[in-house]
Amino acid sequence: MKLTQSNIAKLKSSKADEIFFDDELKRFGVRLRDGGSRKYIVQYRLGGNTRRHTIGSTETLTLGEARKKARKALVAVDEGKDPAAEKESNRAAAALTFATVMRDYLEQCEASLKPKTLVGYRGDLERLWKPLHKLALSAVNRAVVAAQLRVIAKG
């Protein structure tokens, strides 16, 4: 079916989960779910497995924007990349913050450090490095650490 903005609004599904593929761009379509959600998706095969990558909601993206994103995703697939896996790993990386790793580190140190040393480490990490606590660990690089060290040195 040729997907148009008006066709997408009129789509109705007789199943709990149904995908309507576009005639113009192969492997690109709109997925309708029982709860009423409508999402643009790309379906592809990688390593013998069929995968689906959600591009976005039909409410927030226009058909033209979704097609552009779908083309980028399909080019990535043709190059051997997996857009769905990259999206999942980016979400996981964003959830891993400096504060989370700091807490894990301090827990590991409890067994091997003297209590007074642990209190010092904890105080320094919680007070001096507080501006980094909410950052995703992937965003903490040499430049960020160097900037914070300059702030600490001035302190």
C-alpha cells in the first residue's frame, strides 16, 4: 500500500499487532497495536534473524521525516550495522551514570579499605565530583575530568 499521511490516519487493524508496509520504500511501514499506538518501523534481516527498528510515533514524525530516518537505518543495515541493537545499547549507556558507578566502586572498596579511608573517599567523591553525578558515564571524558580538576584546584 502506498503510505500517505491521510492513509496512515485511516488505517485500522483487525489484529492485535499489524504492520502495513509502504510500496515506495521497501521494508518500511507503520505498525498498529491493539492499544492504539501507531509507529513507523523498519523491518530487516541480519544474521538470519528478522529484526524491527522503531523509528518513531506517527503523531510526532511526519511521513517524510520517517522515510528519511528509515533510509538512514536501511543504509546502516546494508553496511552490516544493527540500528535496533545500537538504540538499545545507547539507552543502556545513558542509564549508567557517574553516580551509579561511584556507588558500585565504594561498595567494592568497603571490604578492602580501612573505615577512615573509605569515609575520605566517599566524602571526596560525593562533594568534589558532584557536578558529574548526573552525567551518563559515556559523557565523562578526559576534557570533563580535566575541567572538574581545575575547579577542584581553585576551590
